[in-house]
Amino acid sequence: ADALEAADGILKLKSQKLFRAFIILIGFFGFGITFYSIQEDMAAYEALYFTILTISTVGYGDHVPNTDVGKLVTCIFVF
């Protein structure tokens, strides 16, 4: 019974961490879509595409920030 309770506690902790990571990831996507839509005048789907490429560090180069603020935020956003 103690082993089951310990395993249950571990699973709860891991699911809480996974949920927290998911919320952070959604926050990154929300920020990226909002920022690039406004600052870089991208359509929402272009901003989503650019955000995914930036977060994954793929960077095909087909969409790039054009403003100095956009370039600065992208540099910070990559880290």
C-alpha cells in the first residue's frame, strides 16, 4: 500500500509538471502570435508558423522579422 501511494504521488507530481509545461508552451504561442501579428503585420497563420519555426529553431528563412523591435524580441524569444 505504501508503494502504491508513493507511485501515485510521483504520477501526480509528473502530471503537474507536464501541465505546467503545457501552459508555458501555450503562453509562448499566444505571445508569439499576438506579437508578430501586431508588430510585424503578419496574418495569424503566418505568425503561428513563424512562432513554431522560431521555437523549434528550424528557421527556414521564408518569414523574418522586418522591424528592429521584432528582431530584438525574436533574439530573446529563441532563448
